[in-house]
Amino acid sequence: MSDALLTGIKVIDAASFIAGPAAATVLADFGAEVIKIEPPGVGDTYRNRSAPGNPECDYNYAWIVDNRNKRGLALNLKSDEGLAVLYELVRQADVFVTNLPFPARTRLRVSYDDLAPLNERLIYGSISAYGEAGPDADNPGFDSTALWARTSLMDMMRPGPDSAPARSLPGMGDHPSAMSLFGGIMAALYRRERTGTYVNTSLMANGLWWNSIQVQAMLCGAEFEKRPPREEATTALHNLYQTRDGRWFHLACVPEDKRWAALLAVLGRPDLGEDERFRDRGSRHAKAAALIRIFDGIFLQKDWSEWKTLLDQANIPCSLIGTLRDIPHDEQMRASDALTPIDDERAGARYIVNSPVWLRDGPKVAPRLAPALGEHTDEVLLEAGFSAAAIAALRRSGAIG
């Protein structure tokens, strides 16, 4: 699509797994030409994830969503010939994205200091586990370790004080961290009217940002108790409840004083407003456990669809606690383009998860299937100025796959 925001921007995706490649995917969604570089033979190990807990499927769903709209180049960066190819691509590129550990960048000669002299307008997008400096800067890490565990999110998300820390799901921290890198790259493109620059983010920093309210409270001297279980929450008006048909939903009756009377009307219990235990906000919080028990009994009397209608009519914020099986049927997700159509039978689905930012006057490109390993190697190199003979020589040497 010629009028996409980033049409004409060339990006080299030399990253692996999720956060770095996902940032490049968002750039591709807005029209950038993204070249995915992978080692010949094995490729990005994210292609072949077989970790316990990942659902079995005939389609490579993780690869499809995180590497769509790219072209694939199989390139051996450990060879001098392969590195020379990369350097030529860098000279023609606008953005270089990597999440290689810092020692590996130095060893492979793809650090910022190696690449910046080749292209004074190059934007070097770097994502790491723990940041660019400090004793852990060179340590490997994933979102489960650097973002969730390190920053107290796992600890804070326990369902009760005696529960084990809450386990994260694959990629939960990687994808929002990718948006941080995307934002940094966009800011750098804006600044680049003068010069190129180096943009970086880390999984750990994003975890702190996610948890910034709690972290800042601790930095300011506050102390925290472990979160109580749902039945003993500090307020009944911002809690989880189950309906007659077994669905759980989140009631967020905020601001409490403004919506208290309306909630009681929906529940058919205006008498609770005259109950001395619940007459004002302080009393309701002090007797929250008793009020939760009352609400539990009431919400079990109707199905979720009935409660949703009543709560929506009263303008009381609430949401079904969705399951994965709900998502394919969620009209709002499709209508808002959070799930966007993909017209390719090889994807195994009619919709693909969209990147979570839009411009009214800058349409995205239609999603294309993620590349096979090295699928566009010849095509990319021919466009970069390599002759057919040169490409054949590179293939004989093992520099390309």
C-alpha cells in the first residue's frame, strides 16, 4: 500500500524469538520493508518452539503472528562473506533491529560501533533483557525472568498471600516491550532529519514500567501486604464474581460513591444503602468481606448475559473474564481491527492478531504470511545490487542458504 506511513523505510530484523522481531513486525504493518535475517539451516529457533504448555497445532501460529509481512534472508553472519553481505544491506537500510546478547554482537561484529560508520543515518534498535549497563547487562533472559520475575510482577499477581507466585504466559511481556522499541524507533525516525541514533529498551525496564505504581510506592517508602484472596478483598465494588451459568466477570464500580446507588438498583437491593455496615465508603471497605458474600449470592441468580445488559444500561464498568475460546467469536475485537483478516489459507485462520496502534490517515498494509527460512534470499540480494553470479558464489561458500 503506497500511502502506508513507513513506505520506503528499509528495516533489517537481525533479532530472534519475540520482542525484537515483534517490533519489526509493527514497522512492517505500517508499510516498512522488513528483511528477516536468519542463520542458514536452523533459522530463528523461535520457528520450532516445542516448550511444554504450548498447544499443538498444524500451523506455526507463533511464527505467523510475530513475523508476518517480512521477507526472509538466510545469511551466515559467522562467515566473512555473510558479514560483508550484511554490511552492504546496512548501507542501504534505515533501521537495524537486534536482541543479540552484547558479547555476541561484539563477536559477530554487528554492534552499533561496527555498523554506525557504514551509514550515518542508521537507526540501531536494541532490546536486551536487563539493560545496556550494570552487572547483569550481558546476562541472557526472557520476559518470564527479566520482566515478570525480576520486577515483582509475579509476586504481586499472586491470587492470595499463601499462593505460589503467578506464572506468566509465553510472550506476555515480550509483545508490550516490542511496542516500547517500536515507539523508540519512530521517535528516532522523527529525529533523524539530522542524524542516525541508537535506540534501546529492555524487558526488565518494561516490567518496572508496567508495575510502576507499586514500584514507585515502594521507592517512596510504602510497605505492602500480600494481596488477600478474592473473598477477602479490600472492596466489594472492584472484584471478581461468578454468574449462574458459571462465567466469571470483573466488576469495576469506580468511582464508588458515584455508582453505588446505581449498582444497588441493578442488584435489586436498594436496602443495602441503608444498612449501617455499608452506609459510606469507609464502612463498605471495613465490611468488604460481608458485602462480597452478599454480592456472591446475588450474582449467582442470573446468567452473565443478563447481568451484562443490566450493568451496561446503568453505565457500570464490567467485563467478562474471557477465555481463549471466546476470542474467535468476539465481535468487538473484529470490528475494532484488533483481530484483522488475513487472506492466506496457509495461515490456518481467517484472522490474525493485529499490532495495537493505528493512524486514522495512515493505513496499515494487509497482513502477509511470515516467510519460510531464506524464502526471499535471492530476491533481496538482487535488489541490493548483487549479481546472479555473486549470489551463486555466496551460496557455494555457505554464506547464504
